Amino acid sequence: MKRLHLTPLAIVLSSLLAVVATTAIAKPFTYVNARFAAACTFPGEIFNITEAEPENGDGQQWSAPDGASLTCSGIYNIDNDTPKTFVAGEKANAGPGYKVTYTKTGKNWAVLSGVKGDKVFYERRLFGTDGVIRSVWIEYPSSLKAKYDPLTGAIAASLRGP
């Protein structure tokens, strides 16, 4: 019977495959904001650092050790924004290093993404009939696009409100 000899490279590769497989089946965590009833679901093993909740209770932010962050929150729609006016305002934002590269709107929702300095951002907003805008914001280093791009769509699609 032949003995199987694993090279150091084979051991590293098999360890990386185990990490990737674990990430792919990461247990989802669902957050529901008590003040605005904004809810979203995301992999809690990735966004595993819970930041301090703001005093006004409008949402919550989580971070990942690699520099990514996720925020789920709500705000009152005091400017009577619509999905189209929100996107137009963001496209007009001429802040340094801020550029919207993708937008899409529906009857009561808007999605946009782009770059902010050396980070990629993705935001989805739901415009509720109750006068509240619920949103999820995901931001991560550009160098980690391969890791986070596949996650952002599912996280954004999980955004809910009453």
C-alpha cells in the first residue's frame, strides 16, 4: 500500500479550501431595528464585530476584521425623497474620491454602488409608505471585491421593512 505524502503547498491549499467552504455555509444572522423595523440578513461569521449602537437607535453597524463594514438602519423621509431623487442626488455628489458607478430604481426602492476612496460601497434603500427609508450599506476595500461582490446582492435583497 502506498503512503500519501502531502507537500506543504498541498496542506495550505486544503486548509484554504476548508475556509472557503466554511464561509460559503456561514450561518446567517438577521437584525431587526426596534425603532424603524429595518431588517437585513447577513453572514454573522464575516461581519462579526458589532459596533456601538447610536444613541438615537436608528440602526446598527458591524465590521469585519479585513476592513469591511455593514450598516442596517432607517431614517425619516423628511425631504420626501423618491428612489429617483435619491439616486440623482447621489450621482451629483462631487465629494473627493466618491463616484457612483451603478444605479437602479424601482417603484419603492433604489440601489447604487460605486467607489469611495479605496473602498467599494453598495447601498439599497426601501422607501416605505410610512414615511421611513430603510437602508443597508456595505463597504469594503477594493482589494476584496472577489470576496464581497458575491455577498452584497443577497444581503441587499434581504432588506425588509413593514
